Amino acid sequence: MTEASTSRANMGFIGAIVAVATIGGFLFGYDSGAVNGTQDGLTKAFGLVPGSWSPTNGLGFTVASLLIGCFIGAFFAGRLADLMGRRNTMMVAAALFLFGALVQGAAGSQLVFVIARICGGMAVGAASVLSPAYISEVAPASIRGRLTTVQQIMIITGLTAAFLVNYFLAKTAGASTSEFWGGIQAWRWMYLMQAIPAAIFLLALFMIPESPRYLVSKGREEKAESVLASLFGSSVARAKLAEIKATFAEDHRPRLSDIKSPGGGIRKVVWAGIMLAVFQQLVGINVIFYYGATLWQLAGFTEAQSLGINIVSGAVSIAACFLTIAVIDKIGRKPILLIGSAGMAVTLFVMVYAFSHGSLDPADSTKLVLSKDLGMVAVVAANLYVIFFNFSWGPVMWVMLGEMFPNQIRGSALAVAGFAQWFANFLISFSFPAMAAWSLTGSYVFYGVCAVISFFLVQKLVHETRGVELEQMSGH
């Protein structure tokens, strides 16, 4: 699409669509963060064992079961999006968000809670891949990166909102296990409150159109042209429709086997997507998000100081994403990823240096103690690491997954890459407590090495997509 045609786009309508789609990102962050502050209530209500990963009574498994749902949801959402549409699949995700929130808050047993949490996780996984993909399919190419990056801001905003709501509920009730409205304990309200944005998301989805790329894939060309006319004007719609039609195979609808290369094996572009998805997790970002307070206490900070560091990390994350919005459609995706990989590698190894010069607490051999100076070095390095991540791999990975695949394979490739992303997330989150107990320094050496590897993989596998129309994306 030319700059001239982009200037004629209905930006008010496109902006409204993006606002609705990114509510999915908000819920992604909110659902991920809502569990923080509920562990005491879960433990007492269901007789859970802290530190245990038993499926029947382990607190660790009960909390992490969300991630099991995430990689299931990400995989099936990609395929469902090809079968029943992007918007309709997001509606299913919104309904799962709503169901998961209400049942988690009302659950009378650990089994019911875990089932509801897995359902909520399926919604998170679905929203994580579909929201950026949908935005990419309705946005002008010249500003597609900026609009899709809003997804990452909404994820962090949702995470922060969950922390603030949980803090308010616990403070007002007196404790997370104290009764609040309606005689229901505060920790249960922490889950029930998710139902509000979930219901808003579900209702708002009725007000936006289906993706024109999906409509073309189903042979609904008249409807697709109508949507394109609403987005870009009638003078552009017919030509755009012809471009989209040319990218779909005439002999069959999109299917999972399309990710295979004609010469055998998986297409190179799909491998590139899987690499981006997996290494976004292997650099260790969710150790900061999920275990931030625990991490800094291991490094010798008090609980209050650790929670303060988490708040600072959240604030700089949002600021970094706004910087990405300002430059992503000017300098491109690949340079930002390379800057991020280099910056994360340096800051992670600075943290390794600080941790390696700490000492173990004589009273607690699992606790690392840092000097005041080294502690400050570790905090500064960690926040710089968060800035580099949220400037680069945080938002840009989702931007790339939403736009880098050709129309014919987008749903199937998203299914595979989304599954890989959330499975890697699960493995990193699951392994960190054991790795930290073995060696906090060794854990960060691993994350740092992965950041170094990611730099060279981006150089080799990633092709720039800035300003490229979705119909021009290579399937090789």
C-alpha cells in the first residue's frame, strides 16, 4: 500500500479496532499478574504445599498451570483462526477469560481451580498470538509496527493493573485472606475482578469487523472488499482485494501442512518465527517478572526493597515500549532486535559479575548477600536489561510474529511459534527456582549466553519487514 493510500486510511476506525484488539493484551498481562498476592489464600483454602510441584496439592503446579493452558491455547488459536476467523476466535478467548476468572474466584477445590486456571491460560495464549496478528492484518504497512507495539504496552499495563488491584484489595480487607465484599475473601476477589475487563473485551469484539485476509481465505470476497473499503477507502479496496487473493493457494484453504517447505522440512521463515518466540524467553525476562521479589531477596535486598524494584521495573518497561513506538517504523525491526540482544547480553553479564562477588548468608545458605555497591550495580543492570528487552524483544517479537508470515501460512505458523513461545516460558519459569538454588550466578550466565546467541541468530535468520505489505512477505 502506497503512502498516499495510507494517508487516506480511516485512522479513527483503525484506531478503534486496535483499541479493542489490545484489550486482549491487557487481559494477557492481567491474568499473568493476578496470581501475585493470592498464594496465601490458595495455600489455606486448598491445603497446598508451598515449594511442591505435585499436581494434586503443590502450590507451584497450581500457580503454573496457567502456562500449561497458554501453550495449548496459542497452538489451537492459530488453527482456529484459519477455520473460524480471527475475531470469532478472540471471542472464544474472551469467553474463556470470563469463565476462568469467575470459576477461579469461586472454586471450592484445587482441581476445579486448576481446570479454570488452565482455561484462563488458554485464553492468554490465544490472545497473545491473535491480537498482534489481527492488528497486522488491518493496519497500514507504514504504521503497522507502531500499532502492534501497543499490544506490549497493554500487556505491561494489565500486569501493573493486577498488582494495583491486588494491593488495594489486600489493604482494604486487611489481608489477602480476610473477608471483603459479600463475605468473600480478598484473594478470591483478586481473580473475580478479572471478569470486568474480560466482559468488556467480549462485548467490544462484536463491534469490530473480521480480518479481510481471513474473509478472502474463505471466499467471502464481497464482505472482504467492504471491510477493506471501511479501512482504506473504496478506491484502494478493489486493488487490495486482488493482491490478497493472489497470496492464497487456489487448490486448498490454509492448513497446518502449509508450513512445510516444497523441498521438504519446515519453511525457513517458520524456523525464524520459532527462534524469535523461544529466545524471547531464553534470555530470562520472566524470571524478573514472575520471581522479581524472590530474586532480589536472594541477592540480599529486603522484601520491601524488592517490591520497590519490581515497581521501578514495570515503569521503565512501559517507557521503553513508548520509545519502540517512536522508532520501529523508522529504523526497522531487525536493528532493534540486534540492539536489544547486545544490550541484554552486556547487562546480564554485569549482573553475573555482581552475583559472582556476593557471599552466602551464614544463617541461610540459599541466600546470596551483596555489598551495598554491588547491590546497586545489580539493580541498575537489571533495570537496564528490562529497558533493552522492552525496547526490543518484548514488543518486536510479537510484531514480527503477527506480520512476517505469508497469508497462506500465517495461522499455522502462529500456532507453531505460539506453542514454542509459551512452552519455553513454562520451562524457564519452572526451572528458575531449582537453577537459583543451584547457582544464581550460573542461571544468569545461561541467560546471558542465550542473549549472545540470539544476536547472531537474528543476523542470520530474520529479514526486515518494515513497510512491507503482508501480501509481499516471503514464504521461504
